[in-house]
Amino acid sequence: MLAEWLDQGLEGRPPSRAEGGVAGGRFRLVAPGVLELVPDAPSAEARACVLSAGIHGNETAPMELLGEVLARLEAGLLCLGAPLLVILGNPEAIRRGERYVATNLNRLFCRDLEEAGDEPDRARALMAEVDAFYARHPGRERLHYDLHTAIRDSRFPRFVVEPFAATPTPPEQWRWLAAAGIQAVLHQHRHSWTFSHYARHYHGAAAFTLELGRARPFGHNDLTPLAPMARLLEALVEGRAPAEGDPGAMTFFRAEHELLRHSEAFRLCFPDATPNFSEFPPGTRLAEDAVAGETRVGATPLSVVFPNAEVEIGARAALLVVPSPPPA
């Protein structure tokens, strides 16, 4: 049934059952693309976990990864030990195989959102579901992993973005992520209104945007490099302590500057195929914009992450980042 829920969500078919049992607990379909799992006897160390994928509809590997974890739970190979909310972010974009339908959903998770349209409505619905889920589990540590893949290659194929917050991330998260095969960490420098930022900013959750390789169509993903991440997700499902690794094995960066697109006459001054975390020396011209003029690297080398010249006007066309020491 759980794997069927995933398939039905992708195909737009209504589920055959809205609730049922799994090893160690029960599931219920809370809303379209939203599945809640409630353990009969949650473990003492279990987190209240939100696991989301498909916020961008063409990023398929995380959906396949979550599907495999749910299939193992349904088959009795895992035993539910933690409260979970599993989310397919943008079902219509997923069905179309497109990043989004009208606008980028992953910039809309702000409680004073005033925009109208399908994706703003979806953002409001998902924010309400997250609010209600955490309210149902007071006193538990909160966690949100928002699973993505990047639209281009990367020096570090598996990396995470830590949303901006005034409070530090719990140190065990770095150990968990290191053991799960994460190669790099990017600390955000300002509020960004992504889905993971929502959980951290409004609910104090340990939250990350996880980039797990490159975006490919369904059926073209090699999940082998994601096996350590699958083991982390399975530990969270069962409410047990995940494996730990050395955070020093990961490379840390912090965002220094956001490069915004201000006009139709905008271009990035490097090849489209430039991988994430490519470094540019001082003086390099990075972008030209009819309104903002040109952007050049200053005295300190900068690396580029998430470059995309085709974003909407006013949106971020790239993050410019510098190396950062690992957390103490």
C-alpha cells in the first residue's frame, strides 16, 4: 500500500485505502501527496521526522529512494518506531516531469505569503501539514530532510544546504550526514524561504536541503551511491540512532553572496555545464545584467553553486560561496 501510495501520487490516481497497518504502527493519507505514519510505541530517542521529496518535479532519485524505504517498511523488514510525515511536494510538476508548473515552489515557504496560484496554494497546504504534524508530537526533537537532486554536475555530488538560523545545528547531525555519504555542507547566510528553512525557522527543527546527485528521469537513477543515505532514513523510520561518521571528512562552505537576476537581459559569463562548487579567481566576470550591471569576483576567490540563468526575474541565479571551517 505504501509503495502504491507513491505510484498513485505520481500518476494522479486516488488511493485504494486511506489508512492501514504496518509493522510497529499505522499509516494514514492525510492529504494529496502527504502520508503520516504513527508508531504504536515510539522509541525514547525517536524524532518527529518530516521526509519530503519532489518539491521540484523533475528530481526523481529522492522519490525512488523514499519509495524503497517505504517498501521495506511495508514488507516488514523495518519496524516503525518514530512519527513520520512523508511528503510528495509538487505532484503536478512530478507528473509533467518538470521542475515546476508556474513558479518555483521552493521559494514560497513563508507564513505571510500573498501570492496566488497552484504552487503558492500548495506551499500553504504543506506549511499547514507540517505545523499540524509537529503540534501532534510535542516534546519530541524535530527533524526535516528535504530531498533533492541538482540540475547539474558537482564537485561534490552529494551535499547539503543548512538553512539560516540563529541557533546551531545539533552536532550529531554532522556525524549522521558524514556516515550517510554527504560530501559537502553549505551554510546559508540569510533567510531563503525554502521548505527546509520553514521547518528550522518556524519550528526549531534540525533541517537540511539534501542534494543527492543529479536530476534524471524516472528509471535512469543509480541509487547505489545513496545506500548510506537509505540506511540513515531507515534508522529514522525505526526511531534508532543512525550510524555516525567523521564530520571532518566533509568539506564546509558558507554563502557569501546571492547573485540575482534583475532583468530579461541577463546572462552568466561561464559555460552552462560548469559544475557546482567550481571556483573562480579574483577579477573573474561572473554575470551581466541590464539593470544590475556586471558582477565580478572581488579579492577573495568564490565558488558558484546552483547557477541557473533561466530563473524568474528577481530570483536567485546563483549562490557564491567560500570555504568555511567545520563546526566545533
